[in-house]
Amino acid sequence: MSAPDPITLGVIWGALQSIAVEIGTTVHKTAYSEQAREGQDFSVAVFDPAGRMVAQGPYSPGHMGAMSFAVKNALAAHPVESLRPGDAILLNDPLLGSGHFPDFFITQPAFHDGALIGFAVNILHHTDVGGQRPGSQGVVGIFDYFQEGLRIPPTKVWREYEEDQAVVGIIAANTRTPDKVLGDLRAQRSALRVGELRLVELVERYGRDVVGAAMDEIIARTEASMRTAIRQVPSGVYRFEDFFDDYGPGTDPLRVAVTVSVDGDRMTIDYAGSSPQTASGMNSYINYTRSYSYAAVKCLADPFGPMNEGALRPITVSAPEGSFLNPRPPAGGGPRAIICYRTFEAVLGALAPALPERVAAASSHFANPTFGGLDRARNRSFVAYELVLSGTGGRATKDGCEAMSSAFNASNIPVEAQEANQPIVVERFELIRDSAGPGTFRGGCGIRRDMRFLADDGKLTNLSERQKFPPYGLFGGKPGILARTLINPGPGEQIVHSKESREFAYGDVISFQQSGAGGYGDPLARDPARVLDDVLDDFIGIDAARSDYGVVITGTGIDLQVDETATERLRASLKGCSVAASVNSSGHGREMLTRGVTRFDCQPRSDRSFPGGRRPPDIYVYPQAPREVEVLFIGWNPPRPFGGFWSLDFNDPVRGEMFLIFRDLQLTEATTSDDRFLEDFTAKGFYFVHAVKCWTDARFPGFGRDSSNREARTTIGLPLLRACATEHLYPEIDSLRPKRVCALGELAYLALCERYSGLPRAVRRTEGREFRQGERGLPWHLLYTCLPLPQRVHDTRRHQYRWAREVLCDHLRAFLHGTTCQ
């Protein structure tokens, strides 16, 4: 049959959307659990008789992308010809559904006069389905999904409207919260009955053939719309990478590497290069990885078009089998929800150069902890589910939003709902000042939610992120602050790892302090009036207005105002510091180690030069090295022409901080960072070189304070680092033959990573990571730590902000233990 006329098509399309919303509203109004009734952690859709999604409700894209595969898998186990009116198929198998057991998919057919006319489908995240931890989302100690709870293959739980009591009994026997799970399960079933009735009414009104033809036309038009949208994206290959903090205490970061290829009206998303699957719950089965990849493309390419089978056809998503984004069964996947933001944002980051006006910076990562224990007041066990949703990333024309989900449509669970139903008192629920990533358009603020538990035998399963790798900014925007979780914040507070499972006591307060979202664009370009508004609204403080945005605010109380003259002067000064000078040492530089003097004569390669227009110094002189170098310190680039660590006529901040550290370690008797300190420094077998020999004002392209400028990092910073390290640094190290090497900051460490490929790149400098001689192919003992500048850094060991020199002092004390230079 040909497509119906435009008016009829429009009416049927509206009816299908309305049916999906009504299914969702029924779930929302009748569900028992807080996460479904208040947090809206469910999704719904309408499918055609062939099992193709036609219309969806405005809920979670992570569910929706997986739903098409779940329905196909349900029908593969229960073919259409075996279905009867009133049948309903339930599944929660991770590989067949959306990746973890708590998500129950139910597929119910709709018939008219004995003919199949479509399916009503929904999915809901259930509070608990058994397993190792309350809430069934444990990370630590999971080595397969048999530890995570009840696994249900495609099963008819309802046959001709009759509930299978045996199956339901098995479900009830395998959950810590049978009332909520069965209540939510029956809410799902009732909602699908509503959807079934509405589909029948639609067919009775327009006829089976007309509705079927309309469904075909809707899917075809959606596919055409998406292909047209993809053609508007410049063809090319776009790459991006980001990292998860880890997959549990003491584990390495997880790499998310994505390559997005745009070829005409098709897009391919490939996660080759991502970390292997983990012996934990931190894995994302391929349907879930696909879901948020689809969602990212939909948001960027065709945000206002329908979302159905047609929108998915031009997009191919793949990940290497055996990676944590496509694990082999029976890998764990209970806490896979924490992964969705990162896959979504990896695609956004990759496509940012192609669609700069449409992307957003990284959002503040949500927390999704679960709790269990004994409710003393009600004399019963409980399982509580929590969502702490924070800010969204800055955009090309707007700031990020506060206290909202980014990649899906869930909501923060109201304080009143938690307190009325759980042994919980929410003591703080607020925005964190100075948490948002600065930018022309700043990111959204992080959220703090403090919850006091009036429960015995408490068990916390933490599920959070961005405690080591902050949400990235875009196009000069800065990252937000890091997140943290604490028990009893304040004096004596206990730090809780982002993936930790642990106990808590009656009356304990658990504080979730989420990261701020990344900013978009140069903060120095932000309208000073908007900065003042942010100060008045307590999003940022006066000091941050000055340091992050170059805006000078005077006055007190409601009389605060922008000092325009001082602001203009300050911004001019800050902008001068941010412009990288010429970095011509990518050319034919020479190093000579003769008579103990190292000279550098850097010349440009042909006519190419990097931005800035200033020449690096023609000669930079180092003093005589010790006969035996006990410890070689590698710093960044010299901050001024002819000025650096060894230049006594220049007040080098690194030398100043190193002097304070050496004084604290009792390694020098000098009273100032003068030539006496440098004499002590070399006499004890220490030596210092710069990773890059040319100066670039106060910022090295794509690193340090310019780290959010990923384009500068790729096109300027890394090529310069490789070239200069090859020409100068590696021969220096070989000639000096140190016993130990200390990489001060990211630039120095990455220079070593370029030569010793076995070194992991995803290591934070504040960890004080040590590598033994012979490990990773190293010829010496290596310490990677922070660059000693007069600034505060987040100490990942103590989970607090400290002066960089204090962190480095602790690292060096351990690193030098037992050496002759102590």
C-alpha cells in the first residue's frame, strides 16, 4: 500500500507518539520504587509488526538504543507465530538487553482481529535483583555476571493475560526488595496493556493497512532525514580519547578511544584502542555502547527528527570483542550505567572539530550509589537507590545547566521521596561554588548531596566518576573540579573511592560532591557582566572571577560591580601570558656535551614555524653535571628567554619551590634559592634539565593551563615535544646516565613515554607513581610527580588540595629512601 496522505500520516505519527507517552505516564504513576516513580529510570516505545521501533517516549536513550536489539532477541526466542493476545516476554540478559540485570525489558504484542499490528515495549531499572551487593551494581570483587543477580533469558511471564506465578515467585525469591520489584514489574505490565489498547483503537480508526503503511513511511522518512543530516557533517576521520578513573581501588584507568568516520551519508563509530574488559563490574555490553553512541550522533546531527529504526540505519557502532566496551560473556556489567556519559562524550569530543557550534563540553559526572542495611525505625531491611545529577557542559552560545542529567532524561530523586520511604535524612543538597569549568560559556556547577543514614549494618556500593580525570573543556574552556565522596565530611572525614564497596554505621553522613562540568571557549572572552552575575548568584567567588576570568570586582554585598579599567588591564596581562611563542626547536637543533656544558642552537625547519612569532633562545647553557648523577630531574620548558632553573639572574619559580622542598628534606643548608643552593644540589648528585628547550611564555601549547586546548596539544605541543626530546633530551639522558629519573609534570613524563612505549600514559602526576629499573623497559628507577609551582593541586593519595611542593616533598622522601643523596 502507498503511503497515506500527509494529514493522515501526521495524525498517525502524533498518535504513536502519544501512545508511547501514555505508556510512560502509566509507569510513572503506578511504579513502586523511587528510581522509577521519581527518577524516571525507565523507557517505553512502540514497535511495528516486524519488530522495528517506530516511536519512543522521552526517556533514556541508553534504554532506547538497546531496545531494538532486545525486541529482536525476544522474538528470536518466541517467534511471532507463537504469540497470542495477552502474552508478554520478559528478559534481562546483559548481552541480549541493555547490559545489566536490573533492567527488565518486557515486550507485549498487540492484535486486531487475530492479526499482529505491533508491539508495546518498556524497560525499567529495578531496585535489586540479588547478587553480591544491595542494588546489584557492585564493581569490586565481580569476576562474572553470575555474582550480580538473577539472569532471565527471554521468558513468557504472562500468557494470554495470566501471570505465571512460578516465574514471578522465582523473581521475588531472588531480590532483597520483593515488594518494589514485583510492584514495578506489574506497573510495567499494566502500562503495556494501555499501549496495547491504544494501538488497537488506532487501527480500528484508520485500518490495519493504513497504519502499517504509515509506520513504513515514518521509518523511511526518519532514515532519509538522518542521512541528510550526516551529509552536512564534513567528511573525515575524527579521533578522541578520554579515561575513566579506574575500575576499583588500586586499578589502572580505563581508556575510551573512539574513531568517528564520516563518509557521505554514513557514519561509523569504532572504539578500537579502548581498554580490555575488566575482572569487575565495569564493563559495557555492546548494545549499551551502541545506545549512547547513537544518542550522541542523534543529538548532534538530527536532534529534532524522530528517533526510531530509521535513525539507526546510517550509523554503525563497533568495539573490539573482549574490550570493556564489548566484553565477552559472562563478564560483569552491573554498574555499567557509569559508562554511558563517557561513550556519549567521547563521540561529542571526536566530532567537536567538525561541529563546533553544536557540541558541549564534558558534563559533571553523576553518582549512582546504592545502599542497603536494616531500617531501625521500620524494623526491616532496605535497599535505596540514588542519583546525584550535576551540571552539563558549556555550549557555543550558552552556559551549562545546573543539576540536570546530560546523556539521558532521568531526574534527581526529590529529598522528600527519599526521606519518606528510606531511613535517610538529606542534610545538604546544593551547588558547589567555584566547581564549574571556566569558559566564555562556563560549565554547570557540581552538586553536593549529604545523606545521613539512620540504619544499622549499612552497606554502600559507591558508583561515581571524575575523581581523577576532570570533565574536559572545549575550545579554550577549562575543566571542572574533581569529584569526591566522603563519610562524615569535616574533621576526621573518611575518603571513599569512587567504585568502593564498604560499610557504614548508624548516623553516618555520606557526602557526594560531584565534579563541575567543562567550560566552552576562552574564559577571558566571557562578558564581565555575566561574571558579576555569577558572583552575585554564588556560582563563583570574587577570587575566581579574577583568576579564572580576569574580571576585577569591587564593592561589597549587593553593591558589587565590575572595575572595567582594572579588568581590561588584567585581561591584557593574562592574554599576553597565554600566547605561545615560537617553538622552532622542531628543526635541526644540536646538543653538545663537551667540557660539561650543554648548548642548544635551534634553527627552524624550512619556512614553517609555530604561532607566536618570537624566536627561542639561540643558546641555553647548563652547568657542569656531577660525575655520577644520582637523580636527574626533568622539568618543562624554560619560562623566559635565557631564563630557567639554572639562571641566577632570573627568579625561576621551579627553583624556588625546589629549594623549599630540599630545605624541608634537609638536603641543603642554603637559606635562599641562590648559587649556594645550586652548589648543594649538584654536590649531592642531583641535576636538572628541561624537557623542551625553547620558551613559550607561561604556557606550553596544549599542556598545563592550556591543557583544554586539545587542538594545540595535537598540532603543536606533542610534535614539538617529540622533536625536541629526540634532538636534545634523549641524548642528554644517555650521556648523563642517571641512576634515577624524576619527571616533574606531564610534559616531562610524556617525553619519556614517547621513548619508552610501555609506560602508561593515563597516570596522574599527583599519584607519585614509581617504576622500578627494568620495569617497562626502563634503564633506571623513575618517579612521576607534579611540577613544583606555587599552586595547590589535588593530592590523589590524601584526596585533598595541598601545595604542589608538599605533594612533591612526600613523593621525593619515599623516592630517595636508601639512596646516597639522602
